[in-house]
Amino acid sequence: MWTRMSEIDRLFSAMDLLRSSNLDRSYGEGSGWRVVGGFPKTNMYDNGDSFQVIAELPGVSKEDLNIRIQGNYLELSGTLKSDVPEGYKAHRVERNTSTFSRSFTLDAEVDADRVEAVLRNGLLTLVMPKAESAKLKQITIN
Amino acid sequence: MSENKELSKRTEGMMERQQNLATVAPVVDIYENDDEILLHADMPGVSKENVSVNVDNGTLEITGIRNLHVEGARSWAEFGDVEYRRVFSVPQTIDVGKVDAELKDGTLQLHLPKAEAAKPRTIEIRSA
């Protein structure tokens, strides 16, 4: 199961590479890339020693969010709950209510025990330190 | 470099409209009951200090500015710094003084109470 998922992810991350050449595309014009991205929208940064992912998760409380990491596989899933109080009549409903799931293959393995996750103002920030084995090592020449 | 930093610091504190900031309309849900109109708008990443709500002459304007403040090499980015902005027409019967706004998990929850005169009333029928 895991391997099959990562195969698919690898395919998508190749597409992500293509996409990153045109970064501002995801806003404004509704290009086809949106389908690849899906919900939640994410940004990925490489800080050398760690990866940083930020994801847009408006209206999601931390109880409704699951983060799973194994090696270089990252999965964000959860539920967008309806927050309509009872007895109200809906005039307009643009916000989604559904379950979501999105997975990524990271460029290197991460140390899952030292991952920090903060959910603030509807924005998830994940800092994932790279595993020791994945870090660049300076080799001393004898 | 240091000059640059100072400049960006100065702009952070300002609620004024920033240059080169993409404007995005936030998605909203609008509900109504007998007492109020309720509006939920998604503005992920916007902090309380950067939201403004204006009700004026039958127009409601909500804005929010998001600055991500991230460093590191970008592998991909599907969203960026934005100004959320959306304008609505609201009935004149909204009691502007009692409008209540709350920001929860990146969602702006706006309660727009109806003025007493605008609330539906059940008329009691007297027997003649």
C-alpha cells in the first residue's frame, strides 16, 4: 500500500517540479494545475537541515486534522466540518465541507520524532528535520 | 540588505493596502435567521490585527492581509502573500452598532444583527 502510494506521489512530484517554474500560476487563473494540487494548498521550502511545509486549512481545528509521516512520505488528511449553527437559512454556501487527504513524497527522509506542527489562524506549519542519513556529510580526506 | 529589512518591517505594521499584493476574494457562507445575518469567510493565515470590517451605507467590506514570512529555498508554492477583499451589499436594517466579528481557525465569523424594526413579528389577533 505504502509503496503504491509513493509511486503515485513520485509522479505528482514530477509535475510539481514543472509547476514550480511558474510559481504564481496557482492564484488567479484557474489553470489545470489546481486539479493536481487539490486541497489543502501547500507551499514547500527546503531549509537545508529541514523541510518546511505550510498548508492552508481554514476552519479546520487541530482535532480534525491528521498528519502522518513515514520516511519520506507525508500525508495530511482530515475533515472540513460544517460550522452552520442550527436554525439558520443558507443564502450562499461557497465553503466546502468534506473530508480531504493529500500526500507528498519528500526529497529526503525526515526524522518523524522531531517534527513540529503548528496550526495557527488556519495555517498549518510543519517543520520536518531531515534524517541524519539524509544530511550532507563532509568527508575528511586522509 | 539592512535597509531592505527596515523597509519590510515598516510595511508589516501597516494595514494600508500594500503594493504588488495579489487581491483574492475569500470564499464565504452567508446564513440568516430572524435575528441576524451570519457571514463566514475563509482567510487562512490572516491574523486578527490584519483584518478589517467596514459597514457603511449599505455596504459591507471585509479585508485581510496575509504575510507568510518564510525563508528557505522554495520547492513549490501554491499560495503566497495576499490581500483578501470582498464587498457585499447589506440591508440598511443592520444594526451597525452591534456587529460582532470573531476570527477562528482562519475563518472570519461575522454576526450582523438586524435592527428591532426589521425583525419579523407575529401579530396577535384579538377577538372582537
